[in-house]
Amino acid sequence: MIILPVCAFAAVRSLSLGMTGSDVTDLQNKLIAQGYLAAGNNTGRFGPLTETAVKKFQCAKNIVCSSSTISGYGVVGPKTQAALAGTPTSPSTGGTLTGKSLTGPATGSFEISGWVPDWRAASGTADVLPHLSQLKSVMPFGYSVSSTGHLIDHAKISQEPWSSFIAEAKRQKVRVVPTVMWGDGSATQKILSNSTTRIALEDEIANMVKQNGFDGVDIDFEAKQSQTRDYFSTFLKGLYQRLSGKWVYCTVEARQPLVDRFSPGAVIPADAEDFANDYVAMNKYCDRVEIMAYDQGTIDLRLNLARSAPYAPVADPGWVEDLVTLAAQNISKNKLIIGIPNYGYEYEVTKVDGSFRYDRQWAFNPPYAMQIAQQLGITPHRTSANEIGFIYDPKVLKAMAPAGGNATVIQQNTPASTVVQNLGSQVNTNQPFNYITWSDPTAIADKVALAHQLGVRGVAIFSLGGAEDQAMWNILK
């Protein structure tokens, strides 16, 4: 049952979740034109994606930004309608969702890929082998770069279990594209800004690919400095030329719109768009651009207010959609890959003057969370980000550090401790509690469906280490 505001029966009705009609389509077209809703979502039905877009618009226009203090949040009433009728926001340079046109939908077959971590080589390769036919490519996560600019083979890729795994992948015509992960921003700047060391690294990576008979390479250089941007683009160009006939994958950290990064009315710093990755150059020199659409935590200020607490997700579909929409302004959807997590985080949460303080404890694989839930007799539930999760009293069960087969190692990009406004809490938060949230098969299915809806090339799972929920494989078909 939809309960409409009084003004809904006027000539121009108010619009809210669940409603349908031509006026909903008109609303969606306006939100798309102003960059708050991805193209293709003008379905005529006011669903969750439209509601999220309306809330972002209302926050950005200082109409309303909280469901607990002012009514009408997410409802398109007279004020919101008037604001929508105004002039769209002027285009920006890559950090803002605007009316800028997006690249067209992917025209090839949908691709499913995944990273197999070297720290779980035995279980990861054993887990993936029976499912190779479901994958387009596998990315052994086992190379890095030293501070002097030379490759390090942590995985010992020529040895077992990799050698048999790679041979079977080739037999089944699955691309083998090993990842070179480098997380030292200072060293990256030093090596890539020097033409001699940059060219030497290009040659070394290209030779590694050719000598091992790989199908290409996945470049995952994280924590780069903004001054490294052009040097990195030059590096990608050189590598792309050297690997003619091979695949160049590029894995990049999430870039979110400015409207999500700053509070309404906040002064946006002049260097807010000094990005380390040049999306235009990546579109030229990367055959696939894999967006690390995970580790969201508390970085999206708009969704922090729009969702019910506790809220510090691994990846909210609304957040992921914004990342992809922003990237698709400059990168062909034929190349865009959405990175999907299959792990979770645990936080200690404390209420602080009406807001919540989140202290991240660790990342974990699903068995860790299920063990705690079973011990405490808790049934996990769907969170406001549509992940799976639960809270528990740390006095009843002391916080457990993940260990043994349940541990995972990932790049954690969220702050270790943050205080945010998560209004509209659905839980008793008067006392400190622990919050566990993770990406289960349902959450993974959401992202796969979103990838199809947005028209991108495919998805890639982080990571295929063998400790994930095995029901995930039923989704990846």
C-alpha cells in the first residue's frame, strides 16, 4: 500500500517509492540529465535506485538530507520538483556526476573473472579448477614491484599448484592474466618519473608475460600520488605497445563523485580532482579497466545519511552504480569491469553525540562470521546496503581476531576509525556493540545484476581463495 502526501492529489502529484507512471519516467529523465541516476533507469517505476538518486539530489540542493529530522526525504514533493526544473549542474572534470553523456553499453559477451591470491594458492586453485568454464579470465595475484623497480614473483608462478592450474586454464581457453600489485606511492613516483627505470620496468613486465606464455598482465598500482598521473599514463602506453597482441588489464581504486565525498554546502578543495589515474588515458591503453568497487566503509557521506545504521558496507549497490557512472563518462563500457567483494569487515561501533564511531577491526571470510553467529545464536539479516550482517554485544563474546583458514588479506582503503552520521538507526545503540557485515551470494548477485543493467563488460571477484561461500558459484553463471 502506498500512502501518498496530501499534495499527491493535486495536478502535479508527489512521487515516492513504489509508484509508477509517466511522471515517474519524467522524474527519472531529469535525474539522468543531471547526473544523479545512470542512463537506462527511466523505467517508469520508482524503485530503490530512483529513491537513492532523489535523496542525493535533495542533499546536494540543501532541500532535505535526513529522514529522521525532516519529512519528505526521498519523496519528490513541490520543493524537489521545483529544484529539478532548474538548470542542471555545470559539467566538471571527472569527479562529478553531471549531464555528461556516457559511453554506450558493451557489445560483446558478458565476462566473469576473478583474482586468485598467492597467500591461498593451494585452496584457491583447487576451488577454481572445477569452475574454470564459468570464467573468462583468472588473475593470479602474485607479483609485486620492489622499491628499485624490479618484479618480485611472490607466488613462484612456475611451480605447483600454479603450473597445473595455468595449464588447465589454457586448455579451457580461460585467459591467464597475472596481477602486478604495487602499493608504494613514493617508489612508484620515483621509478615512473625516470624514463630509464620506467622503460626498464615496462620491458621486464612485457618479458615476464611473453616468457611465461601468459595472455596478458593486470596492472594494479595503488596509492599513487597525483603527480604520478602522467608518468603512469606514459608507462601504460609503453607497456601496451610492448604487449601488442596481449591483454592489458588495469585495476584501479574507486573514484566516487564529489557530491558523495563532501557534505552539502561544504567548500570543495581546489585539489579535490587531482586524481592519480587518468581515465582518458586508461581508455586508450587498457583493454579492461577493473574498478575496485569495494571497501566502501564510511566514505560516502550521502549514503551514510540515506541508509539505516549501522552502516559501513563493503559495497552498497548505490555506491557502486555511482562509481561506474562516473567512470563511464571517459571509459568505454566495453572495457569496464566491476570488482565484486566476497568478504566482510568487523567494526566496533560507539554512539557519539548522535553520530556513530566506527573502529575497523579486520577483514574476514564468511566462515568467521558464521561461527560467531552460531555461537551466539544470532540469525544474520540483510543490512540497509543489502549485504548480510549482524550486531553483537562484545561483553558477551570478546572480539575474535580472524585466524587460520578464515583469514583474508586485502588492501584496506577505508579509514581505520571514523565518526559519521548514520541516522534512522534500526538497532538499540545506547551501548557500544560490534558490527559484522559481509558480501554474501545475494549481495554478489545484486552486483552482477547491476553490471548487466549498467551495460558494462563484466565483473571480477575478489578473491577466489577457497574460503568464500560456495553458493557464489551458482550466481556466476
